[in-house]
Amino acid sequence: MKPRPKLQRVFVHWLAENRRHFRVPVHIESITYRGIRLRFEAPFACLTASLRGSDFSVIAEVDGEYWDMLLSLDAFPIRANGRYKCSLCEEPCQLWPSRRALWIDHLFEPFLKWVNERLGYASGVDIGKTTGGSTWAELCMGPDLPSGSSK
């Protein structure tokens, strides 16, 4: 399971350095040329995180079928004056010394924050399907949800 594209190598290294900061353990399930797939432990086993291209998302799956997306992060670094900026950010946008620094700020740290501030306070995942076939998933928030946080 050796990561191939630079984004994957940077993430695997970042995860190794930051694993202890996660309130909910996250494990690498697979690494392919197309991306990295992460899994969570129970009671979040139906959730997977995926880093593909410049997209970092957390989705709920039921029996291997996509059910709902709970988190979607994107970053598209472009060179600007010898540095990098995210083409998705509004001007004037911050310049970063490297793509690595931009990826950490736009993808990895927000993922860690979501895991700690949302998943870390959830008691499980509520999933459902309407009679019309639409599917949904949401975190079941426990009583320890920090004040000021919402669903």
C-alpha cells in the first residue's frame, strides 16, 4: 500500500504525525493510484473517508452502496508568484509556500477538526431511506456536544 501521487504521500506522512490527535481512530483501508480510503471504528463503521484528487470527503455507505455525504472538502492549488494559492478561494487569497502547506490547511486540518468536533461527540450514525428511494445519513449527537455546535 505505497501511496503514489504527492498528495497521497503528504497525507500518509501527515496522518502518521497526527494520528494521536484524533478523538475517533481512523485507519487506512486502501491506497490506490486513484486515492486513499479510510475507515472508522464502530459505531461509525458505515462511514468511510476518501481522499481522491483534490477532494476529501466522508460518506455513509450501506452494504457497499453510497448513502449520503457528511463532509466534502476541496482544494485546488495553483502557482502564484512562486508560491501556491487555492483557485477556489476568493481574492485576495492567502499564498502558501508549498502545495503541502495548502493541503494541510484546506484538507487535512479541517478533516481532523470535523472528526474531533463532530464525530468525536456523536454516539452513532442515523441512516434512512424515504419511500421514494432517497437516502440520508446524519450523526446522532450526544449530550456532550459543545455549546455553539449544531448538526
